[in-house]
Amino acid sequence: MKTAQISQNQLLLFLILYFYSTLIGFAAGHLIHLSQYDSVIVLWISGLVVWVYAYFTIKLANRRPNEFFVHYGKEIFPYWIHILVMGFYSLSFLHSSAFVLREYEDFIVQTYLSETPNWAVGGILGMVVAITARLGIKTLFRTAQGLFFLILIADLSNSIFIGKELKWDRWMAFITNHSGHGIFTGSYTVIPFLGEIFILVFIFPYLTQKSKTLKSVSWAIVLGILLITVNLVFLLLLFGPNLTNHLTYPMLEMVRYIRIADFIENLDPFLISIWSTTVYLKISIMFYLSVLILAQIFRLKDHRPLTFSLAAAMVALSLQMSGGTAALTSYYTKSWATYAYFVEGIPIVYLLMDTLKRFIKKRSAKKEEIS
Amino acid sequence: MGIFSKPKKQQDSKSANTQEQVFLGENFDVRMKWFKDTFQKSDDITFHELTANQTRCGIVFLQCMVDQQLFDDQVLKYIVSPNFASSRKELFHKLLDLKSISTMCASILTDIREATDLVLDGKIIIFFEGDSRMLAIPLTSVEKRAVGETANENVIRGPREAFVEDIHTNITMIRRKIKSPDLKMEQLQIGKYTKTKVMIGYIEGLCKEELITEVKQRINQIDIDGVLGSSYLEECIDNFPLSPFPQSQKTERPDVAAASLLEGRVVIFVDGTPIPLLLPVTMYMFLQSAEDYYQRYFLSSFIRLLRYAYLVVSLLFPSFYIAITTFHPEMIPTTLLISVAASRDNVPFPGLVEAFIMEIAFEGLREAGIRTPKAIGQAIGILGALVIGQSAVQAGIVSAPMVIIVSLTGIASFIIPAYDFAFTIRLLRFPIMILAGSFGIFGLMIGCILIYIHVVNLHSFGVPYLSPTAPLRPNDLKDVFIRAPWWLMKRRPSFVGSSDSNRLTIKKSISEGDED
């Protein structure tokens, strides 16, 4: 497989969009429900924790920078355990992509296409995701690089136009209203969100200038959180924590507040479609990783034959995974975070095991030298 | 390799355009018979036999392509003159060894098949009894069109001349602009029957070696009956032949071709075509016009931004209208919504069908406008304006806003300078309209993403199609969305990867004190 195709700049821009996509679109309401005015503090605490986490995952990837995790993992854990773990990862990524796809299907159908069935939206977006995955990771990251500026402009114009609607006297609450419990529960949910940065372990051989990865990731965390913070603060200043908490898609409602010179009444379909591209990117990378890992487990030379069949599975899974938005939200609010800690913790276990093995090897080598 | 990329062919090391050589020795009759057999039933070929210095001499040429008067005066008169040579040996020595005739560029050959090809190329072949060598004299005289004004790529301020069909005239125009020995023109011959001359032009030192080799290799692999236009080659050397996007730039302007040579690109001239191909290409080049570099940068930048805006209009405007009227009426102000709804009230078709009727009618009108004889061209305009515009609205078949949308889209597509790229955008409008009619803005987004990922994946001779935005090269952005002033564009675009990236240095003026 051809490696070294993604520049550090592409990685940086991709990660910013990756953080921004669903956290803003689908999770903002829940975060504000948990942490209220502490959401900003929660974001930055989570950023810090995730930076430490990223440091260790990059350390693991850096030990064998030109090899894929699926390939070198068997040197760390016994072969069958590793294969099972990788199989689990492939399924987990497929599930994640299907989950985000389902969230998006529900969102679009409820908001704009009330008479369109979920399968139609899922099918067409699934097809685009499959084509993207088929074209490979280089296309995916280049796509993100091009879309970044469009999304940034859309987000900034959103922020500028919404400015006059905000209730600025609420700002005091950011200083006065704090709750330790809110910060803890909020951070518990946001850390695994940002912790999805562990996908780096799987795509590390594709990166160029690998030594700069931590720097890119650090910038991505800072800039990504900055972008999210601005949006969250605006949400809190516009609706306040209680109303935000009761809205299914608070960002959508915020965008709907925009009025430009009494000409454009509602910009939301336009801005939402631009934001949708970030969701598409997130689904695509998750799906691509699922396909890539499966191809690597079966030692296929090319991942492409698997894309369309797995995409069909992803769409089917997205349609069947829950009875409705309520069940989906309940999974997200109650179980997802803990499950995500488990998934994201595995690379750390690999790192520990690898370090232990190296340590034992060194010690035995020393002993042999002495004897 | 993507869905639209070319399946890899087995590379044949032997060039597709080589043919076996034939040597027939010193015998005069055998060679004359070969020519007569080869050119039998070709009454435009002249076979002439004469004796010069007691030596039989054969002359073969294509009547309509040779300046006979010049041949008589400069060659024949001397050969038959008894003063020219006293013996057969001296005749051969003077003619074939020293080539002492007053015509330049005469060549000597022994391969009779090559001689046949040269006859067809307008050369005069002279051969003698007793010597296997033949003399090929280039006294070609062909009717050709004079250099005229550009027909399609017009500019307000800038050179007016355009390429013509004759390859030599075209190359002269380039040589007049780039007076450097580093400008190379390598000739190839393509086409089993047409034997068309193809010239690959590049500037040594600015153009990447790999690019030149790749272009030559791809052209050499083509084994085709005939090449009657550069498009024949274009489609054969494309990386992604199934893609609707053009992967090489075409121009009729020598200044554009010269500018692209100076950027380190390759220009392919094909004899008989006034439009050479420029390689490699990025999408943004199709939105640049020669005018941009002749006007001041403020104006050029504004016009260029306008072009991008109209590119979006050309691709998305009808789809956007369909999406809004069908799915998102809340996006437009109430008063506008009411007037749109009122005008659509009598129309029996849904927005999508209405848009399709109008778009297809417009495309038909456009095509008819190009193909109709000039004398009745005006009628098309009248028919179009009355029937498609006014009457269709009055009859309640289409709504007035739709006529406005289609007209604006039509104008928008003509603002894009490159015809083939504009056409691609016009074509892609239709599937997006279907998506917008089915899924609203979400469908529009899906359509755009599909086009976008395809374009991201495209590349022309190794250069990504969306370069310098994806992959991002900030230094090359000076000539993409805006046209930066010349004094800022000091470096050549890096995508061609030339070793000499420096393009401009401005020495500090001596009279810096002239500030007041």
C-alpha cells in the first residue's frame, strides 16, 4: 500500500473539522445540559486531557512509523487476541459511521425532508461515502483541506450575523456559575469525543513529516476547541442553558435566528448544508478505517473491493440500529461515553504492553551481557 | 486509480508509428516502377524522366503542393545545364555529396518508403541511374490561411493574432515571442494515413524532464488512422478518459501558449489545428483569461472573482431555485415568495420538469445558434426570444422567474473563458437539478460533494486538478482567485516543479527620491 500521502497541514485541517462536526451539530445540547455555563471550561479541560492522550497514542504509532497498527500489533499481543481486537475495531468503526449516519438521517428527515424515508437519505449519503472511501485516504484529506475554508467562512459569517441577536448581559454567568459536578460529567462526555483522535494510530503510515504530528495535533486541538467554544458561547448567550437543553438541534435554531437586511429570511438550509459536509467527512473516515482494517486483517492488497458491500452494511445498520431519535439519544447520553473510553483505551494498553516487553527484553539482554 | 481513470495498458517498447525501410538499389527503372505502383491512380502525382549529363534522372512530386516555377529556376535549370557537371561522377558529387544547388534544406535518402512519404509531404524527389541515393528538395507551396484575429478568446487590451492551421506558422509565432535556444520543439508523426506532424514544445530547464518523457511516451503509444485535430490526441492521452472534465487546456492565442511555456508547461501543436494543447492543467486555469494579465490587477482580480461567482451560478442556480421552491420556501422573503408562487400558479409542471424543459430548450437554441448558416442566424434569436421567452410564459407553460433563472444561468456559462470547461459545468447542472428536485438542498450538497471528490481525485499529468487549493500551496494562490500584481508574482507556480522557480526580480530604482 502506498504510504506518505497526507501532509501535516491536511491532517491539521481535517482534525479541526472532525472535532467540530458532530460535537457542534448533535452533542452541543447534551453538553450544555450537563455543564451549563461551565461548558467552556469543560472543553478546555477535555482538550488538555486529550492532548496527553494524543501524546501517548502518537508515541505508540511512532515506534513503528511506517507500519500499520493491524500489522505490528501482533508483535505486542498474541496473534489471535490482536486479530480479535482488530476485528472489534473494524466493527466499532462501522458502527460509529452508521451511528453518525443515523443521527444525520434523523436530523435531515425531521428538519427538511419530512416526507422522505430514512433509507433514501442514508442510501444516497452512503453511496457518496463509499465512493470517497474507494478513492482512498488521500482524496478524503484533500477534500477536507478544500472544504475547510468554506466551512470556516460559513461559521464565521454565522457568528457575525448572529452577534446582534445575542443577550450579552448573560456573560457574567460564565464567571459566577460553576458546578464541580457539571464540570466532571461534562468532561466525562467530551473527552472521548475529542479522544477519537486515536484514529491517528491507524493512519500514521500515511502521514508525511511524521515528527511534526504532535505539533499538528496540538494546533488542531487548540483551534478546534476555539471554534467550538465560540459556537457554544454564542448558543449560551442566545438561548441560555435551559432552553438550549430542551432543543433537539440548538445549532440549527441558532442559525435560524439570522436575518440579513430583511432579504434573506432563513439561511439555515444553506449553512446547514455546508456544515453537513463535515458530518460527511466524519462518516467517511470512520467508514474508511473500518474497510481498511478489514482489508488488512484479510491481507488484501486493495481495500476497494470491500467498499460498496460494507457501505450497504453501514446503511442497513444505520436504519436498523434504533427505533427512533429518542433511543439514539439515550444511547448517546447513557452508554456511549463509557463504551468510547473502552475503545479508545485499547491503544494505551498496547503501548503499556509494548513498553513492558521492551523493558523485559532490555533487562534480559543486560543479564545475558553480565553473565 | 479512481473509477474514471484509464485502465493501465501494457507498454509496448516499440513505437506505434515506425515502418519498415525499403532499399531498391541503384536501378533507375525499379525505383521508378515502385513510385508508379505506389502512386497508381493518383493523377496529381507527377513522374518526370529526363537526362542530365547522359544520366537518367527521375523526378517525382505532388503537383499541387510544389512551387514548380521555383523548382525550374533553382534546381532543374542547373541539373540539365551542360556546364553544371562534365561527367556523371561529377554530377553525383556536386548534387548528392555537396548538395550544391541553390535550395536550402535538401536532404539525401536511400529508403524509398521514406521518399514516398516525403513526396506526400510536398517534397520533390530526384533520383539517378547509377546511384542509390535520392535527393529530396523542399519546395513546398501550400495555400494557407493568413494569421487572423482571435475568434473565441477575445481581449480588449492585448495581442489580437490567433494560431492558424499550419503548424510552421504557429511555431513561428511562438518563436517570435520566446527567443531562447532553450525553447525546444520536438517533432513526432502520428496517423497511419494522415502522417500528421505533432510538435511538442517546452522550455528546457523550466519544464520537468519526467513531464516531457511522459507526454512523448503517451503520444508515441497512439496508433491511429488519422489525426485531424488536437482533440484526437487529447482524448488518447487523458488520465481519466471517462471524466467529464477537460484534462488539458486549449488555446487559439500564441501569447497564452507562450505564457504556459514560461510556466514550465508543455504545448502540443498538431498540424492542421489552430488550437494546441497545453499540459498539465489545473481547474483554476480554465477560469483565467488572457485579458487578466493585460488589465490592471484590480480590474483583473474583480473580473476573476466575478467569474468564480458565475461558475457557481452556472452550476447551481437552477438547482437552487428548484430546491427552494420545492423544499425550502422559507428561505426567501415572503413578498418574493408570493410573487414567485403567483407566477407559478398557472404552470402545470413541477419546478424540476419546468427547469428541464427550459434548460433543454436553451441548450438547443445555443447549439442551433452555432450551427445555423449566418444568413438565418438572426431568425434563431427572434424565435428564441419570442417562443421560449415571452410566449411560453404567456401560455402558462413556464413561469417568468424560471425564464429569468435559465437566462442568467445561460449568461453565466458564457462568462467562463474555457468553452469545454463551461460545457462540462452545463452538463453537470442536469444531474444536480434532479438531486435538488428529489432532496432539496441536501441533494444539492450531495451533488456538489460527488463532483468535488471526483475533481479532488483528478490529476493531469501528475498535477492535482485542484492544485494549489487541494493540496494547498499558499504561495501559488496569488494567481488563482485574484490576479496579484506582477511585482508580487516573483516565483513560477510550483506545481510544475521546475528547478528555476524565480520569475521576476525588480532592481531598486535609482531615482528613489522622486516622491514628490
